[in-house]
Amino acid sequence: METDRDDGRSPSQLRPLSCARNVLHRAHGSASWSQGDTKVLAAVYGPKAGTKKNENPEKACIEVIWKPKTGQIGKLEKEFEMILKRTLQSICILTLNPNTTTSIIVQLLVCAINAACAALVDAGIPMKHLAVAICCCLAEGGYVILDPTKLEEQKMRGFAYLVFPNSVVSVLPEGLSHVEGEPMEHGIITSVTHGVMSVEEYLKCLERGRAASTKLSDFLRRSLQSQLPSDSSKAA
């Protein structure tokens, strides 16, 4: 049985969203992303000449640096770095700036993906399309809630972190309408789960998450369009 939550939201209701670009002046691109009281900053540096060891020099390299709010980076943060790197590699056009490295510095997995996308746009990094992320939680009663607070997370028995392609906005260099061999994806980009849930419960999370991704995509598109003037200052 689904019930309203402690903060008055319905199970499928997101917290208030906020996004701003060009918030860090020393970075080549930056963005902040907020969902309720959860806020994350993402900074992009690059592209810089040269690629990291074991990377393909014929393509651009994406480097993710996870900055924990407190303490040292651990095994979990290293896993988050790899998840975020693979997600961003899948939406960036890596053939246009070969033998370069773009570094993204972030915190918090779900908000980090949303903030990183906005920061990459702010830095002018060529992308196939944008992506939006949502956290779906499974309560003990078997119902799904979206975008949990920290207090709600402590009561959940399963989590699904889902990343969907933005189906409306495509960020490409001027005059380039598509990239050869890089079709627009319509499915899911990244899916990370932990805790206990059945296949049926996971599919329910997927359904709720996909529905919420439409709202997130619309918000991200409006936010980026309303802040387009910052692009001219970057070019200058």
C-alpha cells in the first residue's frame, strides 16, 4: 500500500529542482544541481592535451574525480567514479577532440550525473545528447518511492539508480546534426542497484523512473535554455 511521505509528497513526486551554470569561475565549465536539500557542484576542466595511461589516444578521455564531503575516498567512491565515467563516456562525442582529457569533479551519484551534464554543456564539450538520473527506492511494503531524502533512505530495503537519455535536447557542435554511427538512444544508459528487490520490483522502479525522467528532462532543457547567454562569455 502506497502512502504519503513524511514531507507530504506522493511516492512519485520529486523534490523541488534547481540548476545553475557557470557557478565556478576558474573551471572551464561548472554547474550546481539541487533536489530539495540535496545539492552538488560539478566542475569541468578541459579538454587538455594528452590522455591518461591505458586510454585510447585516438579518442578523447573522460576523467572523473570524486570528492567526498568528508574523509578519504574509499572503495565505494571509486566505484561511483567508474559508474559516472562510463555514463558520461556514453553521451559525449569522443572522436571530435582526440588525445585530450576532460576532467569532471563531482560528489553524490544521482545529482552528480545531472550536475555533470549541465557542467559539460557549460564547458562546450561536444555531446551526443544529455542524460538525467533518478533514484528509485523500494520500501519494506513493496512500493516504490522516487527521489528519497536521507531519512527515507535509511528505511528502504532496495535502491535503483537509473540514468535515462534526454530525448529532446541534443548538444552538438554548430552545423553538426548527427554523428556517424552514434544513434540517439531511447533506452536506459546506466542502472545500478543495491539491496533486495525482485525482477518485478525492479521493473516497477524502471517504469516509475522513466516517467520521472520526462519531468527531469523538461526541467534540464528549460534551465539550459534560460542560461544560454553564459556561452558567449565562455567564448570570449
